[in-house]
Amino acid sequence: MAFSSVAEASPGVDGTRNLSMGNATRGSSTGTDAAIINPAGLSYSQQFEIEPIYQFNLQTRTHGLGVFISDSLNSPRLALALGYVFMRGTPQIRYDDITGERESLELVNFGHEVSGVLSVTAIKNWLFIGVKPKWQYVSLRYLDTEGVALDYMPKHNAFGLDASIALNFVDWAKIAVVGYNIVGPNPPARTDDPVSEITGLEVDDDPRFNDENVSRVSDYQRSLGHGLAVFPLRNPNFSLNIDATYDFTSYWDTQNKWTRVTVNAGGEFVAGPVPIRLGGWWDSRGRGSEDDRGYVSAGLGFIRPAKLGGVGVDVGLGFAQQVTGAERSKLDTILSLNIGLRLRPDL
């Protein structure tokens, strides 16, 4: 159950369905999944859902816990969602102490995100518009030799905004474009430059550092995503999806301006109450091909729609495995779990 570096909006959770399908779900996500990846998609279908999500990253030892509530039942034109994500991780870096001995330093990565989503059906069954204002806080700290907590990177405490627009072509296909962190982006915790000093630690005159467990990708990157979902049976139970994103923050600095690109693909087929999901993505990271990464993903779920005046469920388990782009001992394995309740009150 793992925190993933592909999350475009929240560094804590991707959403189980989104992760299982390689984050290629901007055109087909509804409910709480749409609240995470595409605000406009909240209006795709009418449902009321409460969903907790848990994720964990083994490599950086980062836990993500989220709770989302979405409601598109009460109005044919408006849909709303609220979300909260808590994140806590303990990545480690290695350094040479004053005697030249190799030592490890544990950092604490801590974050909160509170968000609200408003989705509007501008033209019934055709055009949807969504906005997602949010408050986001992230810190990365460590203890010096005196036990004083110091910042490894400046704290990020800001208001952010995502916005999206989606088109539905008579239920055969949907196209979505999403801008993430249009306001409130932050720089990455580390850059490609080697670390030369960590304040408050006693190191030798020519220390060596290894901080690869600290994410090179910004927690809240300013980025653009677009996606196409095709429904061959003109039914949401079977979809084929292809997406792409462009990250304008993680690899942009005063000297270099490289746009990180991801290409995502995924599919879903719902066999009775069981959705079967497959996907994968390619992540270009920085300049050149030496740090490109490739992932495959899959997942299963169980969905029981809510009857009028009743309660349904939406349970999912998904994973993604990095297959290219790093030494085998450092390949990411990502798992995600969600347990959702779907409500349909008889009003």
C-alpha cells in the first residue's frame, strides 16, 4: 500500500482505481476518484459516496491516509466533494560523518491537505467544468546533533487550485483537460545538484551524500494533464483510457527548464460486481533517458450500487510495479486500498 510519485494533485494518495489504471482515468473517473484526479468528472454520474483511502510507500516509508465525501445526487447541475489527506513519511539519507564513517539520517516528511470540489454541468450530457480549491502543507525536517529540528527544505504552506473541463461525446468518448496547482505549487525537496552541506551535522571536509530516497518530484507541482476515455459498448462498465501529463515545476530551476512528461494508459472491465483494471505509465523524469521510469499496474474491486433508500459499497485493491529505470533493489512497489460506502437516500 504505497505512496506514488505520479500523483498530480496530492502527494499522499492517488486513489485505488486511478493507480490500478496507471493514473489514466481523467476521462472516466467519477465520485471520489474524480475528486482526486479530475474535478469536472464529479458530474459524470449521480451518486453520494464516503470513502477512506490508505497508501504506503515502502522505499520512502511514507503513509498516506485520505477521506473523501462526494455528492452529485442533490442537483442535476452541481456536484460537490470534500477531502482530507494526511501524509507522514520517514525517508533516509546517507552521509559521511566527521571521521569519514558512513551514517544514516532519518528525515520526517509531514503533510496535510484539505480540499473542496465544485463541478458544474454547463451543458447537460456534453460539457462539464470543475474547480478544486485546497489548503496544502508539507514539511521535511530532521534532528541535528543537538536534537534540534531543522528544515531540510522550506515548509510549504499555501492555498492551491486545480481546474478542469471535460467533454462527453454521446457516451462513446470523454475528453478531459486538468490544470493542477495553478496557484500554490512548490519546488522539489532536492535537485540534481549534489548535496554539499546539511546544517547541524558534523561531517568530514569532503562528505559524500546519498539522498535518493528524498523525492526528486515536487509534492505540489504545477502541471497540465489531459485524458481520453473511449467506451466501446457505450457503457461506463468498459473503458479504454490514454492520458498524458506535463510537470512544469519539478525540473525547472534558474539554469534548466525541463518539462517532466508522463504517458499513461489503462483499461477497466466490470464483470458483474467485480471491476478488473489494468494499466501502466512511462515517466520521463529529467533530461535524457537515464532516469526514465516505467510502471505496470493492476487491480480488482467489488462494487454494489446503492438502491433507493439503501447503501452500496465500493471496495478496491490495486498495485503498481516499477519495471524499468533504476537498480532492481530500488524499484518501487506500490499498493493501494479503499473502502467506500455509496448512499442513495430516499428524499
